[in-house]
Amino acid sequence: MNTTKIVFIGAGSMSFGLSTFQDIFSCGELKGSTLALVDIDGDNLKRMYDLALKMNEASKSGLKIEATMDRRKALPGAEFVISSIAIERCKLWKYDFEIPKKYGIRHTLGENGGPGGLFFTMRTIPMVLDIVRDMEKLCPNAYFINFSNPESRIVLTLGRYSSIKSMGLCHGVFMGQNDVARIMGLNKDDIDVWAAGLNHFQWLLEIRDKVTGKDLYPLLREKSKDFDPTFMPLSRKMFRAFGKYPSCSDDHIGEYLAYGWEAGEKGYDFDWDAKNRVDMAKEIALRTSGKKPLGDWLSRSQERSIHVVTGILNNKKMTIESGIVYNNGAITNLPSDAAVEVPVMLDAGGIHPIRVGSLPPAIARLCTVQVGVQQMAVDAAVNGSKEMALQTLLIDPVVNSTDAAEKILNDLWEINKPYIRKCI
């Protein structure tokens, strides 16, 4: 059995911390390996370190667990670096959503597209580049596995500006699979999907019966006609118009569309998030102390980071459903200089995006609009340029007013100023 060193940066994440632990401690293939946890929040780091020790013992995984607030101490010897980081995630995201709305911009989430997506990019890219610069010095052959949003813009940046091997992971493809299964009245585990496009703007190119291989698109078209009209109305309108079902939800795909707000403008549920963080901390304390059994926390999640690690480490020649990668021809009718989401094959040679060929022409044109926005946003972020940031807003289909764009830019620039800087 091969051993390795995995560094988990942002291990205190309430979004991906537990699921990453679930996968690491249930895979059974990493005995003798090292898991180094890194987080700049000491309390969160201690909480997750204690949980890792508990899960390691209960699962008999035989990993060596380390914890530090200094990633430079953790990175030497790493072969895989998993990243789930954000700067004051909900506090700043709330501004990203509310300020554009104040100036009349109608949007859905403000995370991966629109003005909010731009400022997520402006503050996140410098931090990610700092990490990979450290990797280039301390573990230059390691793989960078990203969970952080905005995924496409991070992966695009790394494809352009770093020698580090990287990919992004998202469970959106499974959300799309679940939704079409629900509409058809089928068990999600009985269907197989083949998807490609952009992160949070993937398209299910094929939907088939997992056993027989039967094309299920005719059934989906028929069942969708009479299905609950309140369920994913935007996704289903796009399905009717473009012939393929988009993934992964109305609010996510709506971030990229001028009319995305038609499916709702509630934004992220920040109150739920705050409550969930408190509840999760209590739940971790109960299970770490032994007052509550670990139970299903020792079973696999739906994430795929451990598949990437073991697929490469143990030369599995395996395919995962979806990964965000630098295009370079994987989707032939999207620009090579783009971050796309496609199936990926993993072996000892690393990460191999599967060449899916061309998207349907109209879908490719729709995606190409957003590729241009993402490219411009990356230019703005790596140059720390307010001028380029304004240009990004003015080519984004979500923005419909020059006056609003300038006001949004000035407000969000001041809020994010401590994190924006030239980084190339």
C-alpha cells in the first residue's frame, strides 16, 4: 500500500471539512500516511484536529495527524494539497449580494457570477496564488485540489500563472443528477449522466439507464411537462430552449444569466449558515467527546477529493464524473484559455481531462459569454486593477447599467481593499 502526505488548508471549513474527513478516514487505503491540517483560526483548527484524531482511532485508519496554523511548516513533503479557504466568507459575501441589489442589479447569489463573483475573485485569487507560490518552493510536484469558489476563476488563474498541477472539485453534477431523477420518478443511483460545461453551468449531455444504457432524455422531456412547475423553473426553461438539462440549480446557473433573477432573488441563506455553524460545532463536540457515536461520519461523502488522491497514488486508471480543469482542448468549441468542468481520468500520470468534443452550438455560445467574463475577472484580480474590474462588470450580462456598475465598484472596492493587490 502506498503512503503519502496530504495537507488540508482550510481544515476548519464547515462546508468541506467534515466531508473531507469522512472520505479520508473511510477509504482504507492511506495507512501510514500523514494528514496535516492547516487553518488560521486556532479554535476551528483545534476542533477539527480533535475530530480527526477521534475518526482516525475509530476507523483504524493508521494515519499520522498533524495540525499547524502555518502552512509553510506543513507543505514540505506534501504530495496532495486540498484547499477549502475563504476570507470572511459570509460577512463579505453578504456585501457582495446586498450592494448590487441596492443599485438595482437583479441577481441570484453573488458568488460565482455577477458583481459578487467579481469581488469573490478579487479577494480570493491573491490568497490562492500565495499558497501555490509556497507550493512551488516547498512541494513543487504536489497536486492542488480546490474546493473554494469561485472555482472556475481559481482554476483559470492556476492554469495561466502556476506550474502546480491543479483541479477543482464540485458536487454540482450530482445535484443535477438528483434533480432529473426526481423529475423522472427514478432512483438517482439507477441513472448515469455525462456532463460538460463550466462550473455551476454544466450541461447533462447524456442521461442514461445505468444498467441498460437506454437514453433517458425522452422520458425526462415527457415527465417534465407535467412536473411541479415550482421545481427548478429556470433550469427547465433552459432545458426546453437548449435541449439539454443544465446543472446544478436555478440559483447557481442564474448567476451567469441576465434573466437568472426570474427564478428568484433570495440569495444565500446567511441566517441558516450562521445557525448551521453553531450546530455543527456542537455536533462535533458531542462526537469527539464520545457522548454521541461517530456513526455515519465514518462513511463516504459525495465529494471526490479522496478519489483524486488514491486514483493517482495507486494508479487506479479511474474516471470521476466531474472536475474543473484548464480547458486546453477538452471542450473543443470553448476557448483553450478557459476553466471547464468535464469528466476526468486519474492514474499514476496524474489528472487527465477527458476530451468531450463540442458542446451543442447554442450552449457553447452561452458558455463563451461567461468565459469572457471569467477571463476579464482574472485579469482584474491578478493585476489588482480597478479599471479592469469596471470593464469586467460592463461585459457581465447580469449588469445592465453603467451608473450602477460604477457605484457597485466603488462601494465593494473600498470594502475589499485590504485583500486586493497585484500578484503577478
